[in-house]
Amino acid sequence: MSSVVVLHHVPCENFREFPIAVVDCGDRTGTKALDYAYEVTQNIDESWSIDGVEKYFDIKLLYPNEIINGVEIGHRSTSIGDRMILDNQKFEVAAQGFERIE
């Protein structure tokens, strides 16, 4: 079984990133695992970090959702510039696919 750590970046003067979730990718490996982690961390019909965690039991949040005025606010979608760690290798989400970071 492989898992991917999803890192979201914070736009600021100094690039910062923080681990937002771990996605269990089952028997997927390589690009298929990265594609799956990207897919399940998208806000399309619902919030991946609220509804998706319940729907896909293979997502573990590492950074909790905020509660504002009693309302749970989910995380944004994974996007270009965010990073993922698979098999101790870091990848950046590119316009198409992923680029390995040395």
C-alpha cells in the first residue's frame, strides 16, 4: 500500500508549505498514486476535507478545518505549486502532471 502526503503552500515572501493530509492510495503507485491524491483533494461537488473525509476513508487530515461562527470551513483544493511526498520523494503539482523536486 502506498500513501501520499499532501502539502499546501502559503503564498508569502518566503515559500512555506505545511502537510494538510495523508491519502492512502491503496495499490496505486507512482503517477497513479499522485493523480489519486490530487483527485480526492479537490472541492468540486463538495468539500474534500469535510465531506470527502467521510466519503473516502483513505484521507487523514493532518491540519484541522477551521470553525468560524460555529461553521466548519474546509480546506482549499490542491493546486499548481502545491507539493506531494510519495516514497520519500517530493513532487510539485504542475500545469500538467507533477514535477519531481530534488
